[in-house]
Amino acid sequence: MNIFRFAGDMTHLISILVLLLKIYATKSCSGISLKTQELYALVFLTRYLDLFTDFISVYNTVMKLVFIASSLAIVWCMRMHGLVKRSYDKELDTFRHYLLVAGCFALAVLVNEKFTFQEIFWAFSIYLEAVAILPQLVLLQRSGNVDNLTGQYIFFLGAYRALYLLNWIYRYFTEVRFSRWIACVSGIVQTGLYADFFYYYFLSWKNNAKLQLPA
Amino acid sequence: HEQEPTKDEL
């Protein structure tokens, strides 16, 4: 495992911890899209079907279980926990996420590495992860104000994507058998979606001001 | 026949 990949995994983990911290410490999920969180839970559940068939390393297995458990915990809190549930911006979180699920599934059936149950769901999870942030970005855009922890959550998610791109570039040049074009193309799309957010995040950081997105 | 690369990423 190279340094970019490891740093990418860690920033991914940190982003989830920041989100859990926000929900736990403030007992609020304002500014967080339940739809995006549900999509992530679906991403992990469909991608890690190989937990039952392949063993890669203890690190790999533990991280997969952590991602599945934490994403389900976040969805559970936002749906079931009284205080957290009340702070959810339901009327702003109206992105039609089922369209993303349907589109990604259709694409996975058409474009996959092999036409098998597991490979189709793997491709589906890669496509869905690329666009799963959209309901979250739309919610932020609508609410305008972004609190610090929410801003940091998205910042770390974006950093994870950027580091994975560096990881693929590194692997492309150092490993003969490395080919992950489905993941690479989806990863580039996904990282691109963050570019706009990063721009405003950088501006607010530079001006030492609260992050505000233009209407 | 080349062996397929494993999906070792998260």
C-alpha cells in the first residue's frame, strides 16, 4: 500500500469521525443530507460483498466493517434519534436520490468488468459513490451557511478523493497489472464535483471567515 | 491467461 492510498483511507475515516462528532457533540444533524448518508450506506453494503468471498488483509477487513457500521450508525441517528432527527433539514433535502440509484444500477449492468452478481454490484457502488455527494452539495447550496464541522466533513471527503487519484497515478506507474479504469473514471468525476466546494472552502479559509456558499 | 487483479482498495 502506498502513502497516497493510506492517507486517502485515513482522511476518509477522519471525515466520518468528524461527522459522528458533529452529531454526537451538538445532537444535531443540521446541514447534513440524510439522502447522501443513505447512499453511502448503500455504497458500502454493495461494494463489500467480497467480505464473504475474498480475504485481502486484516486492515482491509477491519476498515470495511468500520465503514459499513459507521454509515449505518449515522443513518440510524438521523432517522431514529429524537433530538438529531428534529434538527434534520428535511424540507431542504429534496434531491431525488432514487434517480441516482436507478441510473447507477443501469450503468453497472451495462458497464462492468464481468457480468456477475458481485461485479455488477461492485461497479454500481463505484458509480454511486461518485455522485452520492450531490444531495449534500445541493443542501449546502440551499442553506447557504455551512457550520465548521460540516465544512470540515466535506473537506476531508474531498481530500480522500484527491488522494485516491494520486494513488491510482502512482499505481499505474509502479504496478504492471494495475488497471482500474472504471474506478479511475468515476473517481475523476467524483473529485470534480468537489472542485466548486473546495474553491469556496479555500476562500473562507484564506479570509478567515465563515464558509458561505453563493445562492 | 493473466490472473485478474484483486480489488484491494476500499
